Amino acid sequence: MAVQKKVGEGVQEKSDGYVDHAPLFKDDDKYKFPLNVIVNGVKYSVPRGIPLHIPKIVAEVIDQSLMQDSYAHELDAKMQKTPQVTEF
């Protein structure tokens, strides 16, 4: 029997090297296709909209990508508020 421990938001780690991961966002437009993740030359096609049981490294790549997207969005919003001055 695999031992479970809580890792992060929406992630349950098991001792078999796999984690239960929260479903990825899905709509009928831009985010309707599976997310392709390549780790060490191995391609994983991760379906959207359903709870997942995926390798831990794939979950880490997905989580880091989501964090980077969030950071980029926050930085873009910050840059939109800051006046840009250009001197010639």
C-alpha cells in the first residue's frame, strides 16, 4: 500500500513516485487539447479537466509552468501601471 503525504496545493504524493494532481483548466477554445510535457526525452500527454495520477516530475514541471505564467501575468499588470519614459 502506498503511503500518501500532502505536497502542495492539489497534489498528493505517494511512495510509488506518482502524485495525484488537480485537474488542469479546460474550455472549448484555447485549452481543449491535452498538455504535452517532455521530461528527459519522454513525452507525456496530460489530459485536461480530469483528476490525474501522474509521475512526480511531470507534476513539478506543470506546477512550475503555472507559477511562471502567474508571475508573468503579475509583472505585465505591474508594467502596464508604471509609466514608461523614453528619452531621445
